[in-house]
Amino acid sequence: MNSQILSVREKVGYGLGDAASHIVFDNVMLYLMFFYTDIAGLPAAFIGSMFLVTRILDAISDPCMGLLADRTRTRWGKFRPWLLWASIPFGISCVLTYTVPDLSLYGKMIYATLTYIALTLMYTIVNIPYCALGGVITSDSQQRMSLQSWRFVLATAGGMLSTALMMNMVDWLGGGDKKLGFQISITLLSIIAVLMFYFCFFYHQRAHCFTPH
């Protein structure tokens, strides 16, 4: 039996990692502007500027994280341990982003900026190594293509399902209080995402055995 052939469980396990990211981050992309402006009461112009600055920071943090992950040396390999280390902080950052306290407008702006930057940074820390993980699980090109297919299908399904259900969850769990509804909903989704990252980590114990040249 070819040791490079991946089981369906391994392919699903890898795909769950991207599904975990999309379950929470797609909601952030779709609903966070609404949350900030209509619920937290922040100016739309400020939020737009904050998003732009964060994108600029991403252009710096992404290659830095890639370099850091590539130089990581553990008994779990280079990329896989970051799923274990960063998944819980990523989930916490999502919850904090949707938990704007009752401060002055200036205080809310500072809080929103810090927590949103933390969220995007944690997304980078978990997602860059995850993407690289697909290249070290197997050296078989066909298996890699199959692995990526499972990844994209599960990521799309997870993102679409969570975004479609989000506002219903907000109304139901918040009992008319949208701020509370968003907080509870993103907390539940973050817990699910963390569990998915853990599944991805444990399903790929062979990922440290192959290193591409």
C-alpha cells in the first residue's frame, strides 16, 4: 500500500482546518461593519480607515509568519503545531472583536482597533502554517490535488452555512438584544472552529515525516 495515499478521514481532517477559519472569519467579513456601526455606534469612516490600515499590516505580517513557520522545529514538524498553539487565541480574538465595551466613543475606537488587529494577526498565525501544511502531508501530486479539493469544498460549505445562519442565531440567542446575540453566536462558532483546528492537528500526525525539497 502506498504510504502517500491519504484516507478520506485525513482529507476531511485537513479540510476542517479551512472550514474552521471560514466559519468565523466569513462572519467577520460579512457582519463586522454592521456590528461596529449599527450596534457599537462607531463611525463608518473610522471603520473603513481601520480596515485599510489592517490590510497594510497584513502585507507585513503574512511573509513574517511564513518565515517563522518555516523555521519552526518541533516533534510535530514545522507547520502543524501552529494549529495547536494558535487556535484558542484565534477563537478568543474573534469573541473579543464582537465584545465592544460601553466606553466613550474614543475608547470604543481604540478597543475596536486593537481587537481587530489582534484578530487579523491571529488569523495570519493560524492560516499561513495551515496552508503550508498541505504541501508536507504527502509528496503525491494527485493526493495533494485531492486534499485541496476537500479543503475548498469544506471551507465553502462551512462559511456559507455559518453566514446564512448567523443573523437567525443572533436573534434567537440574543432574545432581541443584538449585541448579546452577536457575542453568544460568535462564541459558539469560535468553539466549533477551535475543535475543528484540533481535529485537523490530530488527523495529520504524519505531516512532520515528509519535507519537500
